[in-house]
Amino acid sequence: MRNRSPLLSLLPAAALPVMIGWMIGATAAPLSPGSGPQAADAVSRALGAVLRADAPEALGALKAAPAEQFDGKDAAFRQCMLERHERKTPPPTVGAPKDEFAAKVLDIYQRYWWHAVREPQQRAQLDRQLKNELAAAVGEPPPADGEDAFEALYAKIDARLRQSGLHPLQGRTPPLYDLFLWGGQEVRDYTVELPGGVQQPVKVFVMDAWISRGWSHYSACGATGAAGWVKPEGLYAVREAYGDLQGEDFKVSFLGHEAQHFADLKRWPKLPPWRLEYRAKLVELAKADSSRGKLLDRFYRSQDDNIDHPHPYANKKVLADTVAALGLKPDADLRTADPAAVRRVAAQILGADTRKIEGEPAGTYAEDAKTKP
């Protein structure tokens, strides 16, 4: 999702393609200008918690702020979060399609997500239940343990969904199993200039008619979610996340981010997810101009020390490394730093990281990786 950014040779079994774009609120922060400071902070903290798949923390943040401070989209977000997650049983399926099989699969995933973001201690059991219910949906016995068996199962589900004219993508966007399902797409060709003067040609599949945009989008009532990803054949972009495809959100945070994934996975298919995200986010920071404030807002909003949460982990590392390279105090806010200096230093950090990877023993990251879904 700019989130687990999978691409070109692809990560371990059942890992989704490097998801870029955690889009937040239609590519920008969903904060309403009329909201009070406590409400605005609560929304930011709630969204960060959702990206860590932690609904109790998100609800706690929203309920701690005075309800009367929430305005516009923030008020709607708060209300939806409380209605969706503060209940004893899963809500009815959101956005169920007319296709009966697709609706059944979507319902299975949404019930799994609803429980998994509320009960992290039960995730192993919930993962198994998900697999068993998906197997029953296609008349199969429960799959054997291991990701290979699950991949074989969802390959059959994908085939059924494609028969209905839909485009599916299943796998794992840590920490949960995920479902992306859409109805239409068009193909465009681009050449993206990356830091260091690299010209990277890419094919972009622009996706429309969404049925499911994954666990983060569902869990956050649509306020955040994957805006795109990369696979061996090219980049995939959620059209509604980027408007007319002319702004910096698309050119920098999608094309720049994902083209770096594409280039990295072509050279180093075994780079770990956090490293892929770290490098792609440095590209964003090196190229962003008018979107710089929103980009840094996203980075500051979602940070984590857990390496298994690639996006928030990479956000924190990018911020810390950039601050250090600029010679600023550790608690300095890059949103107040010189924009040109930030762009320059981000490109330098990326170059240094490239040289570090190139200095690793042969085969460390360059062995063929198992192709993802």
C-alpha cells in the first residue's frame, strides 16, 4: 500500500505486491479545517492505529477527544468508526457486489478483518478460520498448513472471480491477509525519472470500479487505504486516489514511489519489505514540492518501531535519517526545514543506501524470489 510495496520479482509467498500508496483521505490528510485541535489530533492518531491494525487504539483516540470538536469529514469518520467497530458482532457486508460468489468472498474477508483488528491476540486462529471459510466457498477441504497451500486455494478463488469479469488480488499486507477486487482498468505507459538521473520505463494499470480496497480501507471507513502497488508486469494505480493523474500525488507518491520499487525488485528481488518502502519513501521526499507538506504529514502520522510493519517503520526511519543528515536535533520537524535541503539530502541518503546494498556479498538480495500473487 505506498504500503507494503511489493514488484518485480516479488516477495515471499502470500505477500502482496509492494503496496504503495497508503493514501489517506483521498491522497491528502482527511482532517476537516473546522475541527478542533483535539479532534484533529485524534483523527491523526486513529489513522495511525488503523495502519497498525489496532481498532481499540483507534477508537480510544477518537473517544478521548470532545465529540463537539469533530467537524465535517472528521465527524463522519468518527461516527463510522464507532458504528463499525464498537459493536458486538460484525456489521453487514460493506459494498457487496451483485455477483453471488464475489459477495460471499467479500463477506468472509470483511468478517475476518473486523475480528482481526479488534483481537490481535487471536490472529493465528482467525487466519486459520479465514482459510477454512474460503476453502468451503469453493467446495474444498480446509487447506494444509503453510502458505503454499493457501496460495493454491486463493488461485482457485481468483480464477472464479475472473470468470465474472473481475480483477482480484489476494495475499498478505502485514499483518493481515488481504483482498483487492475491482471491475475495470486501462493501461498507460510512462517513463519516470528517479534520483540519480535514472530513467525508468513503466506500464501503469489504472484501476476503477472498486469492490474491495483491502483491510486498511475497510477498517478505516475509507479514510485510508492502498493507492497502488507494483507487480512484475507493471504498476497498478487506484484512479480515485489520484484524481486526473496530473498532480504530484500521482507523479511523485505513485509513479516515483512505485517506479523505485520496480527498479529495486528488478535488481534485488530479495530486499525486505521495510527496505523497499524506505527507499521508495526517500524518492518521494527527494521529488516532492507542492505535495511535500501532505507527504510529511503522512510520514509523521504513521510511525512504528516494528520492522514487520514496513510502512510505518520506514516512515520513522526516513524521518530520523533525514533529520540526522541535515544536522538537526532529533526532535526537529522536517515540515519547517528548508525544502531544497530536504530534497537534496533525501536523494543523498538513497544513493548511500544503494551503495550499501551494492557492497553486500553477491546473492544477498539478488537471488530469484518466489513470484507473488
